[in-house]
Amino acid sequence: MRLDKYLKVSRIIKRRTVANEACAGGRVTLNGKVAKPGAEVKPGDEMVIRFGDRYGRYEILSVAEHVRKEGAMEMYRILSEDAGVAQERN
């Protein structure tokens, strides 16, 4: 599955256009490398997102085309989430 679609389906980012812009802007890494919106994701991948003042590390647990809101959080595991840390790490 494409990274931008995964971010939307998993509800880490609410809209696909915003997910696409975050990837295109170099704010998303997949397994330690800057990822484009079309990068393929698979279970076991590690993703880092810098979005505004938020910084999050996630492990992808599953990939599914359609997921109900209640099941979206089962698609990934939060490794860390911090507000205000993204600026310090740059």
C-alpha cells in the first residue's frame, strides 16, 4: 500500500492530501530514509513523522485497504510521540 494512503486509512493523518504533502515535504521517513508518498509500506516497517511541532515514531503492524475507525489503531504501534520535540531534533 502507498504510504500516503496508509497514513489516511490508519488515521495517523486525517486526510490523504495532507498525508501526501507531509511525505512530499520530507517530513516522513520509512525505515530511516525520507519517503515519498508512493513508497510501499509493509508490516514491520518503522515510520517517523514530523508534523508541525509533533514528532512520532510508529511501527506498522498491518496493512488493510479499508478499516473501521475503531480498528485503525490496531494497524500500528506507537513507539513514541512527543509535542515540541521536532524543533529540537533539527
